[in-house]
Amino acid sequence: MNSGSPSVPAQARPVRAVWQLGLGLLLTPSAAAFAARSFPHWRLDAHLADATAFVGAALLPILGLTLCAMVEVRLTFALAAAAASATTLLAVVLFQPAPVATVLVVDSALVCLSWALGCSLGRRVQHAAHLLPACVVAASADLVSLLSPEGPSHEIAGSEQALSVLAVWFPVPGAAALAPALGVGDLLFMALALGVARKHSLPYRRCVLACVIGTAVAGAAAGWSGRAIPALIPIAAMLVLMLPGIRQLRRQDRAAARWSMLIAGAVALATIARALSSGR
């Protein structure tokens, strides 16, 4: 007899899954809607107001993904949800609704898109340690993309129009303003990590905590430096540090993993050197 927690009756599982998925998808836009109504009446120090907006735009999507990632669905449903989310984002670009309405729609669509694609891919990773080279490659790619003038992240960071549909936004207390935090790439990678954790029975809460700490480090660094920070670097670093299981590469995977990490690291270092030499 299982001495662990009592099992959930089979007929209750679909109901709980629907509630988890619905709450995960609606958590961020619901909080943003409440904040949009109440925050203009708040009076906070400028730094505290910025920190509150960052928490709303970073922590809430992670919590939403945490709930969504616990729900496993068929691939066809996940792809349909991803297509619907992408279509919604395209509609925002074409019709340009009011700023608050844009935030509510975009925040929900980005969480849904990231869950549908990222978690589905993570659940199909064959071995937990495959997340290790993925962390190094993703962090390196994020840095290269942000520091290179031709990189997508560099272009997006400099375009408010692109950020309006590719980043999670949240109202700023005491001001009629909105602030972005996590981008779609950050959400996708964290969803992938959560999918791997669920698939291979990694410590799920520790995986979530690693994402939260990594995001907080990136936010603190951005606030201190006043510049865009590649969030995947601290997020990936915390995942590697806090999930020992992903560091246990199988013998047959070691050569490919080491080469991929070596090449990604070399490209990242070359990009840093080029940025320093050009004074960026």
C-alpha cells in the first residue's frame, strides 16, 4: 500500500487539470487587470514601484507556467493552443487595442504559447541531463542575440512595438505606465525546464525556485546597470546549480554535450570581446 499522499480519484483528475490550466493561464492577466485599476492610486517610492512592476511581470508568469506545466495534454491540443496564442498575438499587432487591453491579451497569450511549446518539448526530452547542454547553449544564444547589433534580442529590446507583443508587461504603481520584464524566449526556456522536471521526476519546486532566483538576479542586475540583461544566463546557471540530476551526463552523451557547450561558450566569448572592443 502506498504510504505517500492519497491518490486523486480518476474522475477528479480532468477537473483538477482544467482548474490548474485555467488558473495558470489567467493568473497574470487577472493580476494585471486588478493592478491597472488600483495601482494609479498607490504612492510608492520610485524604486519600490519599479520593483513591484517587475515582480508582477516576472513572478506571476513563472507561477502561471508552474501550474500549467503540471498538466499533461496531447500534442495536438498543445499545438492548437500554440497556434491560437500566436494568432492572438498577430491580432494585437494588426488591430492595436488599448494599452491595458493589449497587456491582458498579450500576457495570457505568451504564457499559453510558452506552456504549449516549451512544456511539450520538455516532456519529450529523452534524458534529464540533456537539459545541461540546453542551459549552456540557451544562455550563450541569449547573450549573443542581445549583444550583437543584428541579433533578435537586440532589435526587440530597442523596439517598444516589438516588446509590446513579445514580453510580459505589468502596471507600475503610482503612474499611468506599464513596464516589461520577461520575454517570450525566457518563458519558453523555463517552460521547457519545467517540462523536463515533470517528465524525469526532478525536484519540481527546486526547479521553480531556480527560475525565480535566476529571474530576480537578472532583474536586480538590470535595475543596477540600467541596461537590458540576458535573463537566461542567471536562469540557466541556477538550474544547473540547483538540479544535480541534470549534471549527470550519460557516457554516450558526453562528447556531443561537451562539444555543443564548448562551441556555444566560444561564440559567446567572441561576442563579448567584439562588444567590448566596439565600446558597447
